[in-house]
Amino acid sequence: MSYLNIIEWEIIPDTTPQVKRNCPKCGDKKHYINSEKFRVNANGSLIDIWLIYQCEKCSSTWNMTIHERIKPNAISKIQYEKFQSNDRDLALHYGLDINIHKKNKVEAIWESVRYNIITREMSQTNEREDEQQYIIRCKYPLQLRADKLLSEKLQVSRSKIRTLYENGAIYTQENKNILKLKAYDGMQIYINNNYIVLNE
């Protein structure tokens, strides 16, 4: 009985995408950076919550709306306290939320996101001994190209990844063109070990 060595890559963002919007002080569109700080405002019996961004050039601030005119019981006490204490994980969560970006009509610059990758190895029975399987874990849609991820983790050029794909040595569970895919949670990539020569 043979075993397939499965490698799991969990992509964990360390920052959120910068957002592009007009800066009144600079006079044109600039990138704004997540300050990881919230602004909470009680307006009578209603609450407004924003995530504060800063222009990367002049440090002017802009408030990205998270909740607008909601009742206090619309969110849990624990979450409300996290907003007030500028909880970093919560700031990352909302800064990575595509729906929040759309709601605020801003362009997210996903290429600006810094991330870490945790590698885990698992094994399962397998009839094929010439294949390596990679599983992607990614909680957020980081818009990271799959070929860029492979190039980075396997330490080969992207042209090498292209050659492997064109030779049929790399494929996904859906048999789609991996050169055009973005990494997503649950993505499975297979590489034929007879073809791949690392560090070339």
C-alpha cells in the first residue's frame, strides 16, 4: 500500500489591502492604509462604527463605514468591546471584507496585502506514487494568483510553472487553466513528480 503525501498551505494575511480613493488634501487619488483603529459614535439610541484609514502620503484620515445607524443590540457586547478596544483581528477581518469595500465604493489594492503561509503535511492511501497533492486553505479571497503561489513555495520561476502546466504535469481538481486561477480555500493542485525539477 502506498501513501500520498499531501501538503497543505494555509495563507494567513498579515495586512489588509490598501484602498484607492480621492484624497482632498493631495488633490488626486491616493492609496489609503488601514490604521487598525475603529471610530465608534453613539448618536442617540443608534450607533455608527467606522474603520479608520490614512492616506499613505499626507496621513489624512478617511472613515470606512462598518455599521451605520444600528441599534446597540444589533451586535454582541463582546464584539462592541472589540470595536472600542481596536481589536486587531477584527480590523483585519473588516479590512479584508469585499462586501465592505463595495458598500463604501472603494477600489481595494489586493497586491498590497502581505501574508504568511503555514505549511502542514498529511498522508493518505493512494494508488499513484508519482503525484504530489497541495491543498490551499485561505479564509479570505486575497486575489493571489495560483502560479505565483506555486512559484514562491516551490522556489521555481513562473515560466517553469507554465512549462509544467503545458506539459500536463500540473493540474487542479477542476482541470482548469491554473495560469489563470486565483488561489481559493479548498483548492487542490496536483503535480507529477516525474516532471518537476526544483531550483532550475
